Amino acid sequence: MHFRHDLIDHLDLTTVEADGKRFYQTESGERFPSVTTMLSATVSKSGLDEWRERVGEEEALHVMRRSGTRGTAMHNMCEKYLLNDPTYNRGVMPSVQVLFNQVKPVLDAHVSLVMATEIPMFSRHLRLAGRCDVIGVFDGKRSIIDYKTTNWAKDMDMLESYFVQEACYAIMFEECYGIPITQLVTISAGESEYEAQVFIEHRDTWAPKALELISIFYENNCVL
């Protein structure tokens, strides 16, 4: 597959770690917490806490480290593939290849244009920043496209934080780059699955929840 490109010039944002939180700093010195920092402080972790207690702290840390490494590798592979890099599958671990093999047919069938990969953005309105996996045309519509890796298939109740994250990206992208995007696409691949799950949502469905969580975050957290 050879993807068409109309790549956007990226803003220059610097990543800063402070007090265990991730911030993005603009060229003018403004500093905004990342979307994931906001979500980790506001979204319920009761299910995760129950799982950690059930399997034990040592096993939980092992699984989480492995999942993080696997997810990063799969994201890198997808980025290279969309940028038409012929080395996208060079030296890839079999477990990562399994995940990519689920995502690849989705990209091939639905993405007709790549506008950006790993593009940084921020919003003074939201007081957040972040970096989106892909901006592109999916089924004929400009879309926020985000990859997720998981150990099991997700249902809609487990996906709220994904959609909130992507709604924030859509708002930030329009503020930074002047291009409105309303379609949110989540592509989730799992080791226990045979094909990726694809969820398509609308920005305006999740923007109110995003604003609610951002308000809670700033009420309860002192940020730099």
C-alpha cells in the first residue's frame, strides 16, 4: 500500500516532566499538561486497582511494562507504514507484528490521505496539550485517528477515556492549525483478537465530557 500525503508543518512544542506529570511547552514559554496527564488524574481506576490486587503488584508491573513497550513499538510501526517507509517491519518482534497485522487492513481499506503523524498541539481554551497518532482522511472524512493496544476486546463502557482524549485532540488541532475535524477513529488491536476493533465517534458527543473532566482536573491539581 502506498499512502497519499499532504503533510502539515508541525508546531514546535517541548516535552517537560515535572512532579510526575507531562507538560508541553510552547516557544513562548507557555506550559500545558498533557491530555493523558489530565485523564490519569480524573478517570476512575477502580477496575485497574482491582486487577492489580488480584494479580499482585509484581505481576501487574511486569504486564504494564510489557504492554507499554509493545504499544510503543506498534505505534512506531504504524507511523512508518503510513509514511511509506519500506523498513516499517524490519526487526519487529512477533508479538508486535501480530498487532500490526490487525491494524494494517483497516489502514489499507479506510485511509485515503495522511495529513500528519505524531503531531504536537495545544489549546489555550482547554489548557491542555498533546500529540496525536494520525490526522488523516478516513472513509472520506478528515479524522483524528488513534491506535490502542490491549490484552482483551473492549466494549463501549471501557472506551470513554479514548473518545474524550480524541475529542480534546480535535479541539486542539483546530485551534493550532485552523482545520476543523469532527470524526474520531479509535483502532484497537489485542493479542487475544483476530482483527482490530474500530470505533467511530463524533467530537461533539464527547466534548462536554472532556470539559467536565478538565474542570475537575484543574480544581484538584496545582499545575505549573
